[in-house]
Amino acid sequence: MRRSLLAAVLAAALPLAACDEGDTTDTSAVNAEGRQLFEQRCSACHVATAEQNRVGPHLVDMFGRTAGAVADFRYSDAMANSGIVWTDETLAAYLTAPRTYIPGNRMAFAGLARPGDIENLLDYLRVVTAPAPD
């Protein structure tokens, strides 16, 4: 009985640990729907909890950052020269239609059609991409 309970607890915890590897963020305030959207739609190209670039740049400390500003990531000219600062409003517009919002950018993502999805994703990203407290 004890062994099966321990196995069940570990089975439930391991996938969560893998999603937040190296993350020390208090995830009690994380929007579950936003997390699921990130994992399904964004995580193949972006890392939100570590300064690790993939096909897309990492998202750590992205709110208030100028688009195209992550060191060691090769952006399209359109993104690098956009002058956009990532806020709730600019991210919502970008996530709705990336190719229209910044024509010529290379993000291969059609966008999120449902406003609720965008709100949930932004709620999640606000928590997990925040810089670690000093």
C-alpha cells in the first residue's frame, strides 16, 4: 500500500517538475489554463523560466522589454527594428495575429483567436517570466 501511494505521488509530481526545471517561482498564483496553453502552443519554441533560447528567444523578464532585445538570439529585421515594448496590450495584439502586428517577423504561429486564451496566457506569463527577486 505504501509503495503504491509513493509511486502515485511521484508519478504526479515528476511531470510538474519537468515543466519548471530550475524554476524557483512560487507557482501557487499560476493560471492553469495559461500554463496549459503555453505548454501546448509555445513551449516547443520558447522557454519561460530560464534564459535559454530555442527556435524563439527565452521569455524571462519579457514584460517591459523591447522586442528583439534578447542577447544571443538572431531576430528578423522586422522584430529587431520594431521598437515595440512588450506590455499586456502589445503582447495581446501580437499573440492575436503575429504576422499582421509585426509584418516580416519569423514567428511561425498563426495566433490565438479567443480573447480568454490570450488573457490566460498573459496571466501565466506574468508570473513565470518575472525576474527572480534579489
